[in-house]
Amino acid sequence: MVNRAPLHLKATGFTLIELLVVMAIIATLLSIVAPRYFGAIDKTKETVLRQDLGIMRNAIDQFYSDTGKYPIDLMELVDKGYMRKVPVDPFTESDQTWIAVPPKNESESGVYDVHSGYNGRALDGSYYEEW
């Protein structure tokens, strides 16, 4: 006697066509969601950059108001307690890339203003280094 499998059992699984249809649906959904996701990341980085610049400029103004001179560098603001630490630029991911702008009055020295060291364009078309 030979053991044979019953004829009514079928192989289970998905066909190639079914798999391709599912992959096409997933690709379509990703093409809709991905641009919104990356746009949201850039917008968030811009918001953080604006906030960091505002905090540093406020600390520079307070330092000048208290001492009558501008800080030598951003670390002086940290050392004197005007900021806890120099913030990290969200685009360059470093706290060393800030561009310190000297005062327009040549008789004074120090950091009058600060800009981002990143040279890309913002979502509104302006350059980050001009903010």
C-alpha cells in the first residue's frame, strides 16, 4: 500500500500578482506621506533655529545692559550665567558653527549679533545665515 496525500489539499500562500498589488499600494502611500514628513522636519528645525537665535540675542543684550560692553564670545555668556550652554545649531548639529557678528562701532569689540553657520535656504526662500 502506498501512502498518498488527499487530493483536496491545496498549497497555501500568496500569488506573485497579489504581492505586487500590495507593494504598489504601499509605495503609493509612501509617496504621499514622505514629502509631508520631511517638510515637517525642516519646519521644526527652522523653528528651533529662530528660538535659539532669539535666546542668544537676548542674552547678548542683557550682558551689554549689565556690563556696558559686548561679550568676547558666546562662551562668556555661559561663563557669566546668561545662558546655561551654547545651543546646538539644528542644521549643522554643532555649537561651534555660530557666526559672531562684531559691533558696527569700531571702538567696541565682542559679539554684537549671532547668525547660523549653515548656508542653505529656508522654506521661505531666505538664507539661514541672514537670520
